Amino acid sequence: MNERVTREEREPLRRFFPGMEDVLLLSALEGRTGRAFESANGTAALVAARGFVFLGGQAREWFFREAAACLSPGFLTFIGSPSWLGIARRWGAQAPMTRWRMETPDRFNVGFLRRLAVPMSGFILKTGDEQVYADCLKDAWSEDLAAFYPDGAAMARDGLTVTAYRGKELVAGCGVYARTETTAEIEIDTRIDMRRQGLAACCAAAFLLHCVDQGVTPHWDAMTPISRNLALKLGFVRPRPYFVVCREEKNETNR
């Protein structure tokens, strides 16, 4: 098994994932995040990033087990081809679960997003900066909003993250789960006691407006029907269901 570290080393691994559009996978293949492995005989690949695993090529249990031994437990496993499913299940994964890939529209309704991005009384929105970055890392519920960035300066330079505050308290946010040069995978988190108040929709609408302004294509991958329905409300279209298996899920990410 050979680990591929640089973008130049990872680029050839794209052949194992034909037609795959997942931003997290593409971000890893660009060398921005995660780890990538190719089998010694050049017939299979495994890419692991931010708690997700992508498998491609010829399904071989020895390769899967060897690569998985290098990874921390507790990740969702994306099956690059159906032949990997039996191997993943024998390894200890749970029954397949459904996720939805949302299609990004050609245009968002900017007027609607602007109205939705106005926070309710008592709350303010902040764009990501060094203080926001530090606040996101204070609690488990919000740490994924900052986890893609090496520091607060990088979050500020990207200019996409939007967070909601009540006074000095961070209560919700929409950020980047993964990035490529032209796309961004959306991460949404709301503190449990502040849910069902429209904060997620407000932050997401402001995030999408930043994407429109910067020419970034946002992507939404929904784990739950609630996430799928929010994406539809914001303007994403044609949800496509697909199956994944989960070995040991660490948290309820909205990615």
C-alpha cells in the first residue's frame, strides 16, 4: 500500500472514482485535506478525509483492512462501487443508510436569500475571522465549522463562513466542510438549545450570498430529511439518494 501525499501524487487516483462529484473527495485529491492510499498493485484506492472514506477500483479486503488500520475509528464509509459493500459490512459497518446529494441550481433567488439572511431580533451575524474561529473550537457542536482551516486567518481569507451570535455567545453557523478551487461543501451547525428558530436557514442564506459574490459553487450533501428539506428551501434542487455505510458515527454532522 502506498500513501499519496502531494497533489501531483494524488491526481492519478481520480481514475478510481469516475463521475464522482463529491467536494470532499475532490478536495482531498487536490491535496487540501485528508489522506490517500493506492494499492501496491495499482488496482484500488482509498481516500479518507474529515471522517469520510471513499473506495474505488477493484474491491480487495486485504487492501481495505490495511488502509483502514491507518485511520481513526468512527467514520462514514462511501462505497465507490457496490462490490466494496460486503467488505465494509464484514469489517463492522452498520446497515446501509441513505444520504442525498443536492443539485446546485444555475441561479439562486438572491432576493429571497437576502430576506432570509436577516437575523431575528436579539441575534447578529458575523463573517468568519480569528475570533469566530476560536469560538467555533470551544465546543464540540461547533468545531466542524472551523475544522477545515489551519487557523483563523485562513477562515477570514476564505470569506465564506457565517455565524450567528446572541450577545457574545456563538449559537449557530454555516461554514466550509471542504473546499476546492471553485467549490465549497456546506457545513451547518446549531447549538441544540437554539434549534428550530430559523438560525440555520439565516446563516446558510448569508453563506450562499457570499458564494454568489465570490463565484464559488456551493454543494450540499444531506444526511437527514431535515437537511434535505432546508436545502430545497434555499434553492437547491433534485435531491439524489445514495447509500453509505457507517462503522461508528462520531457526531451528527449536517454535511
